[in-house]
Amino acid sequence: MGIYTIVNLFLIAIWWFTGGPRVIPWFIFILFGWGIGLASHLLSVYRGEGFIDKMAEREYEKLKKQED
């Protein structure tokens, strides 16, 4: 997330110093496109089968330790 912020701030700075408000804010297309990609990746990581299986295994291990 930090890289996303740094790169987009850099792109906004480029836009500002090469014309700023007089030019179409082209950085918005990159910002939204990359943001949609990050959001979909986040959802696939935390909503996928692998995440559910990993969390179930972690809970199973906790219960197993309590039993001993």
C-alpha cells in the first residue's frame, strides 16, 4: 500500500509540474485502475478458499494445544 501511495503522489507531482490544472488529470486513470487491481487482490486473498483453510487449521492447532 505504501508503494501505491508513493508512486501515485509522484505521478500527481509530474502532472502538476507539467501543466497542472490546465491539463486533463490523466493520473486519475492510473490511480483508479491500480486501486481496482489492489482491491480485487485483497478480496481474493481474504475471501478465497486458501484463507479459510489456513484460518481453520490455525484454530484447530489452538484447540489441540488447549487439550494437552
